[in-house]
Amino acid sequence: MPFSIFQTATAMQHTIAAIATARSPYKQKFGIARQPGLVPAAEVCIELQPEFNADSVRGLADFEYLWISFIFHDAVSEGWSPLVRPPRLGGRQKMGVFATRSPHRPNHLGLSLLKLERIETGKTVKLYCSGADLLDGTPIVDIKPYIPFVEAKPEAASGFVSGKPQELAVIWANGIGADLPANERALIAQSIAQDPRPAYQDIPERVYVMNISAYEVKFQIQNDTATVIAVEYAD
């Protein structure tokens, strides 16, 4: 059944139901880019529910970017908190939940700006987008075109978020991953470069495991360099 939210207001009941599902290379929360657009190689397929045919996306292909509204479905059971610890502040300083993009929100709603690559309008309408930061299976509740002259405010104050986060250098040990398709290799490298560790964690000898696309990837991080030490097909 589609993921639904029920809200009662002024004696009326309104239902928000999933209109689509994200098919993403990110199979677990660990390793997902913390913001959209940071991993250009992360392509997601947004499959619309059967009742939304080609008419529902007429004209959408003329836009380059889309706003994707979704549910942080994997965080719903974890509840929410009025104060959270943003990774950009080292995981030590607290900020109000509404001053962050934490998934642990009262209504667990998320918003991503993704680049539209192509649309397929066969039996099921599929939108292919890049730069994704969505977990596989994410329920999508709305899709809107991005309109630059209305929504781009490059000079706006951005609070404690100052510019793009520093990326890790990524190296591959002993020819690991040399036989991977170029797009899969780029997806893995770009995702690890975002440094998926908790902000407070720095254990050079630790082996991190990321399930991404069809692979289980193991890597270590020392200083500002991540070393991929194994890539195997996930079970």
C-alpha cells in the first residue's frame, strides 16, 4: 500500500499519499549524500503510481531541475527532537530542528532539488534524476518544476552552513574496483568523498561498510583520504 499521512484539521481529514517510489542506489542510510547534488553520479528512478500516466508529466521534460517532496520513511519510527546535532557543526553543537534539514522532524518530510535527466512514459511513468540523496524505496509525495528566477537566491544568508563541505580524497587499494563500470566507480567514489562518518568519529583503523547499488564496499579513512579496500557484490 502507498505510504500515507493522515492529518485532521477543523473537523476535516486530509490524506497525503505517495504518488511515486524512488529506486535508488543507496540501500541503507549510511553513505547517502547529506544534500542533493553532491554526488552527480547518484541516479535515481522515480516510478509514478499507475494512476499517473503520461498526461501528468506533460511539459515536465522542458525543465532541467525538479523539487522532489518525500517522506524520511526510515526515520519515522525514530521519532523527532526539538534539538538536533548538525554534521556541519561537528555533531557537537545543537540547533533547533527547524533550522536544520535533519530527517528527525515532526512530520518527517524531506525536499530535494534533483537534475532531471530523462522521462520514460511507458506502462509506468519513470523520471530519471541525478544528484540523488534518497534512500531506496523512499515514498515521493509531490513533484514540482524548479523555476530559477523565483527560487534562486545565491546571495541569501545561509546561517551555519557556509559553502560546500570539504571532500575526502578517494584512492583504490591494489587495483580494487578497476573492473567496475565507470558510472558505478564514480558513484562509489563520489559517495565516499562526502565522508559518511558521524562528524565526531575519527578512527583510522576502522573499516566502514557501505551498501550501494549492487555492491558492498569497504573502506578506511585516515586524515583527509579514504581508501577503498574491497568491493563485492552484495547478497
